[in-house]
Amino acid sequence: MHLLAAVHGYVVGGVRYCIHHPRLGLPVDEFFDFAPHLRPGDRVACGGMMFVSRAAAGAGIAARLIRYGEACARRWAASVMVGTVNPAIEGLFGRLDYVAVGRAQEHASGLAFVPVIKRLAAEGIR
């Protein structure tokens, strides 16, 4: 699923969400092995490719995209959300109850990331 945030008809942010498929895995599998941090029976979702325009920075767009994605993941019966996030926004994920399960590292492509995880509770969209 792709979510877009628009203000006055202009796209100012977006993110992609996926549910784990046994044969396909998740996009984050290329970056980090979350298996040691998962429980038997977990249904895993991930977010990725998030962006917010400079003009909309600080307006809470990223937090709303993350929360809405979590609510959708809950509807898909996901029990846990994982992600590889830019170290520059690790604090935002911490404020949204994500826990780092590794240190900042660099993918072979040169992208820096921090692996994070959040257990989802059954609750609605905020």
C-alpha cells in the first residue's frame, strides 16, 4: 500500500507499507535480518521509502503517515512492524514507541539505517 499526504492539493509526503509474504519476504530483508527479534506466529509488516518535503517538515506529516500505516497493518492482522530508518529520524520513531534492535549501520548501497521494531496493539486509526 502506498500512502500519500497532500496539503492544498500538493503531495508533501508519502510512504510504502507491506505485509510479509512467505515466498517474497519484505523489502527490509535486504537490509537487516529481523528474525531473531520476532516471535513464532508473528505477522510482520514494514514501512519504507518514506519522504516528507522540506516545505512540510515539522508539520507532523511523518508521524501521521506512520500512525496511519500502523492502523492499516493492524487491520491486516499484523502483530509487529519493522523498519530500517534513516538515523536522522530515529528519534521520531522512538517517540512513536519503536525500539532500535541494532546500531546505525550502512547498507552496501551506502544508505545509513537503524533497524527498528514495534509490537502493535489492537487499536484504531488515530
